[in-house]
Amino acid sequence: MLLLLLGIIVLHVTVLVLLFISTIVSQWLVNGEHTADLWQNCTSGTIFHCLTSSTNEWLQSVQAMMILSIIFSVL
């Protein structure tokens, strides 16, 4: 029983770490000189230029759910 409890705790900590990484990491999508993630879209050429990616309502809801999931997971 103790081994099962330890396995569940390790699984939950692993999921929490992966949740933090997936929220914080930049460059989810890399396509040549264009990178995109949850927070911004960047293009790199002669000038490195970034724009916020929160123009879509669905993306704003994903951002909010990711932040809420981190808050509730920590609690």
C-alpha cells in the first residue's frame, strides 16, 4: 500500500513539473524563421520581432486555463 501511495505521489509531481514546463517554455512551434508559443509569435530574420499571440479568444482562454491549472495544482 505504501508503494502505491509513493507511486501516486511521484506521478502527481511529474505531472505538475510537466505542466509548469509546458506553460513556461517558449517555441512550441518552430518553422524556419518563425517561432510560436502560448504567449508570443516571433520572427527572426535581419531583425528579431515578437508580437503577442493573445488576439484570438480561444488562445486567451487556453492561457487562462493553463494559469488556473497551475494555481489549483499547487493548492
